[in-house]
Amino acid sequence: MELAYHQSNSRHQTQFVAFHNIALGTIVAAETPLLFVECPTDTRGWTDQVDAAFFATEVAGETHFIRSALEKISKPSLALFRQLPCTNKQHKNILRDIRQVQEHAIPVRVTRHEGRPIIGLAVFDGISKISHSCQPNAAFEWTGTHGEVRVTRNVRSGQSIVLDRLPGALWCSSAQERQTFLRERLSRSCGCEDCKPANVADSDTKRALVQRLHLRLGEARTMPPLEYASSFRTDAGYVDQLLGEAFQYGGLLVNMGLYDIRLAEAHYAAANILAATGRNTDAVQYATHALAIIARAYGTRSSRISWMVLEILRLHVA
């Protein structure tokens, strides 16, 4: 851990507190995993892939994923892994190890193997203990060999470093759905402003709108520019509405304090729509914003959606 220290908060969550002001984009943790489990899945959606990977660790016939990973790590790493807190106290064997992985693993995308998607479940000695928040101020990036945590906005001295541990689009679901997943799958909870009882009604209304816009802008957020432009409806009313929704989506994310891949995708969506309608100067501006957000939150080596953003710049910068 760098630039932050930790103090015990609960059995499963640790407060990593900044001991001085930290500028956005600063790496506060860089760590190789104690354990890395590769789980092939048959599903396409990121949330479904993660669920399948966690489910695979629960099925008796599939415990070889865990066993195989445990056989490859050193004795010191294995000892640290088994020292992590776990709700499954009754067992000291593979069943406890399975629950240990479920509660502490951070899912990461791994390259496909023989046509099947692979989800990596990475367990860290330090990063895995960072508290969850639905309003995070840091983001996790997997480099292929180790995990990095960068702050996505300025952090004042004394503030905790917090990560969003929800997979896929669960972040824009209701507070009850988020808390249920955290409790049942990760043995965690969230005390952010959006999860406080007094704020839940307003927060759920806002996140429901965000969820609708997230789905509505799915193609604009995820499709390469040439492919998106070839299938784009160009009638003025539709374009203006969709562009307005992209701006609204980005504004809501800023209001929620989400300065990570989600905001980058919002800017990329706007750039994609603008580029598809020939407004190239504005498209380049939003693509540049998206690239800057990715670089600050995940580093300049991050793939994320960078290649699609760069494609817009390549096509439209004179």
C-alpha cells in the first residue's frame, strides 16, 4: 500500500485512510494477488459472467478451479490468504477456501481461452480489504500481473479510500438489491450517502433513471465508431433526444461522484453520437474527455474503451 494506511473497521472491511491530501490519478495501492483463480464461463454479460464464476466455486464438481489455484501459490501467500476473515468458521478445508474466495475476490476480465470467456478472481492481502462504497473515490485496474488502485477524485487527508465492489450494472440497481448482493455474496455492507435510509427513496429514483439511460445508451457506449455510425438513425428528432440523454447520463454520474469508466463511457457515447452525425469537432472534444478520465482512473496502459476513443480521434482529427 502506498500513500494510505489502514485501521481496522470490521472483520471484512478495513478503512484505508489517507494521511495527507492525495491528487486524483494517484496510485494508492499496487499489489500482486495472493491467489488468482481462472473460471471459464459460458455467458456473455459481465454480471452474468461474474455470477457464473462465483457459482462455479460453489459446485462440488467445480472446486478444481480453487484447488488448482491453491496448488500454485507459495506457502507464505497461502498463509496470508487463510488469515483473511471468513464467515465460514465451521470448515478449515476447501469449503472455507471457497467462501474465502467469494468474500474477498475482485473479478477481472481475462483473455478468452478456446472461445470461452474467462473471469479471473483475484484475492489480495490489502486491496481485497478496502471498504466498498456505492459512491467510490477510487478505481481498480488489473494490469495482467497485479492490481492497482487509483483515486478518481481528490482525497483529503483523513478521508477513506473506497472502491465499488459491485459487478456489472448492479451499481445502478436499487439500494436493497445492492445491499443484498453485498451481504450475501461479499459479507459486506455500504454506508454511503445513497444507502442511508433517509436518502434511499431519492437515490433509488435517481439510479432508476440512470439505469434506464445506461441501457438506452448501450450501443453508443460500447460499439466501435464505424460500426455504430453504419447502424445509426439520422433523423433529427431521434439524434437530439439521444444526445440529450447522453448529456443527462453524464451529468447524473458527476452528481453521484462517479468519475471512472462509467463517466468515460458517457463521454464516449456523446462522442459516438456526434461523430455519427458529422459533428466531428464536438466528437473529438468528448472523446478527449473520455480518454483523460480513463488515464486518470486506470492509467495510460489501460485498454478499457481506449482503443474505441482513439479510433474517433484517428478518424476525425484533421
